[in-house]
Amino acid sequence: MYDFSKMTIEEIEARKAAIAVELDKDGADLDKLGEETRAINAELEKRKADAKKREEIRKAVAGAVGVEVRKPVNADKTVKTVDEIRASAEYVEAFAKYIKTNDATEARALLTTNSNVSGNPGQLPVPTIIEEQIKTAWEKSGLLDMVRKTYVRGNLKVGFELSATDAAVHAEGTAAPAEEVLTLGVVTLVPQSIKKWIRISDEAYDLGGEEFLRYIYDEITHKIIMEAKRLLILAITSAPAANTATAIGVPSVTGAPTLDVVARAVALLSDEASNIAVVMNRQTHADFIAAIAGNGYLFDPFEGYAVHYDNNLPAYSAAAANAAWLIVGDFSGAQFNFPAGEEVKLKFDDLTEAQADLVKIVGRMFAAIGITAPGRFVKVTKANG
């Protein structure tokens, strides 16, 4: 159990966010998480009550007869939280300056002078408007918002059950059943740089802080996240048919956009696959509609599962023989690991093409992508002919 009395508000809020994530995991200790949540709420209420008492004492002292009350140094300055500073126009401008010049002095001064943050704050946090913009880009991607995310530095090794013998009934007086034989596999997630670069004019470079950040992050972040989505689809479609000691297998069925093809694919998923989604090229959807119309009655071939469109998969009519054109699966069985955080880092070059009044901007996200849980995905391929 954490000692919340010794933690800062930011640390408590971070633990609350972590509890929300842990609640969705299989085998979560709900009693322990519930106890932690109650302890957090109690600590927050205690701090609120203590703050109220301090304010009452201050007022009483200030109103005491014959007592000179001296204001502490910087008493007229309002102490802000980090989130309040990140949402301020001053910090947006300072962060934009940092992005353009790599000079973080002004932004760090705002964090350390006007807040309760002391010492080296480390990596500069992005302004609230950009954090929301990045979050929206992940959510708009659909599939990526369902993938598990971790933030472990370096290569991440994830173990999974490759094979195991079944349990057996032990009748009284008979020989004990054989010991379980358990074989584990290990998937290694190796991070790689996902990059996107563009040239912008000096006029765009000179945009105000918020306009400049929105313009750059919208263009570069969107493209990088779309590439991450392509790599996720590629990890599924290029996976081996069966599990190996170092890779999760993705079985396949052969078929066309018929009324039963999704059901046949879902039948191959494990019992642990719960939040199932169907992924296809948007053009393939028309083939399913034709199949429904051809049967003369309304029928949902997707069985109520969420449908996502992704043109990284070929349309059925254009798919080569044995190529995957449709995926069904629970995308929590895939994982992103961000050793340096999921923020897109930007670098500027305003010298190379200065004669043309152009500035080169390179965006980079360091991430590893892979399948880490067996039985979560099935791909549908096109038959020969």
C-alpha cells in the first residue's frame, strides 16, 4: 500500500490514473485497488480540511489586535499547479520558442518560479492544448486507442504460454497425475524510430505560439500515428500461423465477403478475446452489402462487432491470393511500448534551405509494436483463383 501522506498531488493523481488502467486488466485485485482508492480519497479530504484550517488561522492572526503581520516573500504571487501553467498562454508561447530554438530557459522558468515544482523538471511537458490534440489523434485512429500501452525503457520482453498440459481428475487411491509441463514463449518488443519531416515557409514559422504548435503537431503527429497504425496491421498480417518460442501466431481462414466469413474467423479466437473488432478496407464493405442484398433479407454479417476501416488492408477484389484482406480480433492483445514517452519529438533546421525561405521540421516517435497475447487475432485471406 502506498503512503499517500508523503506523496505530492501530482503523484497521487498519477496513481489514480494507474488504478484506472489496472482495473481493466485480467486478474486485477479489486479489493486492493478499492482500498487504495478509499485511501486516496481520504488523504485528499484531509488535505482539503487542513488547508481550510490554515486559512482560518491566517485570518485570525491577520485580525489580531496589536499584532504586526508580515507578508512572506512573493506572497502576492499566485502559486499555480503544473497543469494550470501548461494551460496558460505564456507557457504555450515559451514552449513554441523552445520547439523553434531548443532554448528551454523561458519554459523552465515558468515551471519552477510560478509553481510548486522545484529542481530540474526533466523533459518539458507539452502544453495542454497539444496534449489534447495528440490524445485526439490517437482516439481518431480507432484501433490504436484499444492497444495496450507501456513506457518501459529499452527492449521489452513479454512472456506468454506456448503450451501446457491439461489438469486431470485424481481419483482416490490411484497414482497421482503427472506434473504439469509448461512451456513459455517470449516476445521481444524492439523500439524503432517513426519519423515524418516537412518543409514550411518562414511565414508559417513566424506564426504565433498556439497557431504554430497546432499547425506542426497536427501535420506531423497525425502522419506518425498513421504509420504506427500501419505497423500494427503489418504485425498482425505478417505473423506466423502458429505460436513459436519468440512470436505470437495469428491463424487464418480463407474466404470472400460472405455472410458467414466473420463468424468463421471469430470461431478461431480464444475465450480471452472479448472486445472484438472487425477491420477491413472501406471498399470491402460494399462487397458485404452486396452479399446481404443478394440474400434478399437484412442480416448483420459482423454480428454486432465494431467495424473499423483501414486502407492498409487491400480491398478484397484487389487482394492477391493468400493475402489478408480482413482482420478480426481483440486489440488489447497487441502492445505499444514507448521508451521515451508517446510524445512526438520535433527538430528544426532553418539553415539548410534558408535561401529559399524554408524551414525543415523532423518529427520522431520512438516506439515498439507487437502482438503479446495469443488467441487474440485471426486474419481472413483470399483464396486462389
